[in-house]
Amino acid sequence: MNLRFLYLLALAGTVLISSCDDDDQGPNIDEPDTYAFSRDGASTVSFSGQTTRILMGEELVSAMLNFSVTAEELQNMFVNPDGVDPFANADLNASTKSIRSKTAASADYFSANTATAAEIKADFDAWIAAQVAEVYPNQNTLASAGVAGQIEDGSSTRYVNTQGLEYNQMVGKSLIGALMTDQALNNYLSPAVLDAGANVDENDNGTVVEGEDYTNMEHKWDEAYGYLYGTAANPADPNATIGDDDSFLNKYIGRVEDDPDFMGIADDIYAALKLGRAAIVAGEYKVRDEQAAIVQEKVSTVIGVRAVYYLQQAKNGLESSPVNMGGVLHDLSEAYGFIYSLQFTRKPNTDSPYFTKDQVAGFITTMLGDGPNGLWDVTPATLQTLSDQITAAFDFTVEQAGS
């Protein structure tokens, strides 16, 4: 074998290795330091509709403890019908957005399942109406087993129905799943929405929505982002105030982040959303979908952790002496909402929640089923069983979530 042949053979090997190295470098994505994206000098980030619905939710949940508000007025905050100004915030009254229209309304879970969507919306309608019909008349009555009214919880006063449930907590915590989580994970991060119509071709070609600076695909991803950070002090860099910017998903990402067992989850969620958005700009849709799966898993984990956390806090309260029953009922009302929200979670790389609607209904039946007075009769053993069943679907322990 002559020297020239050996030289050519070695050169070919070098070229082959170099080519493989180039392939291993992965896609070329220009990721910014913060969630700030622009085109021709103009920002392409927009999620005003999500900010509006978060603020509408804040007013609704707060108004449920205003005993001068009527059932119709509360329902109008949920629906925001034409010709009615239900909100104290004039900007919300001027909006055509609605909480109810986006509740249980994701493309992946409810576009072909309108009957279930209607049942979920009806749950919220019923809870709002029941607050006025059952709790308001007993505003000054001391609550007890089977009697609606007020109950002391330290320096706070809670208002519960006959079964010990706070309807305002049920509505607020259940909206975290039925609105924020469902829309973010099962709608705007779904390829069914991101790639709808001509979105891929338009994004590849940089074709923007008429009158706007963003492509359709960019905007859909931003709308998912908005349900987490739509009211952040600095929406481009929101984790500096995570947990302080609203009463919904943002708040509880912050609460889970504050637990040493889950420290870093807020950065994981934000980083995935930022890289996924940069991948859209670069036309790298495999990377986009990988980041969506991370967000789906991590946000679902937040829901699961808080469900178990409140069950365990209530269990600890029942096992204390003396028992602060107002605190126990408050924890269990929050647990109810997070358990209800489990049906809107998303297992990564699947089309399924961590728990189905029927499984969630079973959890709630169990929680209320230890006696005729619902939460007044619940036992620590039942709360432990529920905690174990929920935790089994996730990658954390009861001890981690409950602390």
C-alpha cells in the first residue's frame, strides 16, 4: 500500500469524523438571555389576553367573599357577557375576553369532548351560585358539622358550606387547572395548535399575522407563557418575583420552588419556555416539542405537589391538639381545588392527564365520604391514602410534597 493511498485514506477519515462532529453540534438556536424576542426592532411577544383573564379571575375569587355581591354579578364576572360591566377594573369591562369561554376548552382535551367540557363549566357555575345561596345567608352564623357559616382560623375567618368546603377556594384553585394549566399545556403548547393550518410554512417564511409583528406559531407559544407570567413584574425575566404576581399558577410555582425538595423547578419551567420560543424562531420544531414536554411535566408536578401538600397539612392539623378545625377545612378546600385540577395535567409525550376526570371524582368522593358531614368527618387515614394514591403517579414522595 503506497504512501499516497494511506494519506488519502487518513484524510477521508478526518473528513468523516469532522462531519459527524458537525452533526453532533445540534441545531443552531439563538437563545436570548431573557424571554425577549423581536423582529425588525419590534417585540414579537404578546399575551395580553392571558393577563386579562388572570385579572378577571382575581376579581371573581375576591368578590366571592363580598357579601353584598349578587349571584348574577359573580356569574357575570365568570362569563363577561356583552353589555355588562361586572368588574371594578374598567379595562376588564372593555375586554371581550371571558374566563368561562376558556375553562375546559383546550384543543387536545375538549375539542372533541364538548359534553365533558360543559360538565366542568357547570361545576364552576354551581359553586359560584352556591356561595350566594348557601354561605351568604349564614355570614354571621358559627359554622359546625352540617351548618354553613364562619369559622375561625387563627387571625382569619373562613366561610364554609355545610360540608366544610370554602367555595371561593374551590373556584380559585380549580381555575389553576381548568383554565391556566389546561390552556397552557393542552392547548397552546400542543402541536395541534402550534402547527395548525399554514402555521409551519408561515413561521418558516417569517410571515406575520396581519397587523402584528409575530407569526401565528410564535403567538400561540407566548399565550402559554402568559398563563404563567402574564402579571409578572418583569414578564421577560419573571422568576425574580415568582409566586408574588398572581393567585393562580404563578403563585404555586413559587410555593413549590420555595420547598428545598423542589428547588430549581421554576428555572426549569422558565428555561424550557424560553428555549422553546427560540426554537420556534429558528424553525427547530423537534427542540420546541422537547421543551413543551418539559413544561408539561413540571407544571403538572406543581399541581400534584400542592394537592398532596394540602392533604398532609390537613392531616397534621387533625392530629394536633387542640385541632384548629378552621385551618383544617381551609387546607382541605385548597386540596379539593388542586385535586380537581389534576384532570388537566399532562403526562409528557402523551395525550393524557396524570389522572382522568373519573379518577379525580373518585378522590373527591373519598375525601368527602368518611361521614354525612363531609370534611368535618374526614380522618387522617383517608388523607394519607389519598396522598399515597396521588404521589404514586409522580416522581416525588409524600414526605417531599407534604413538608
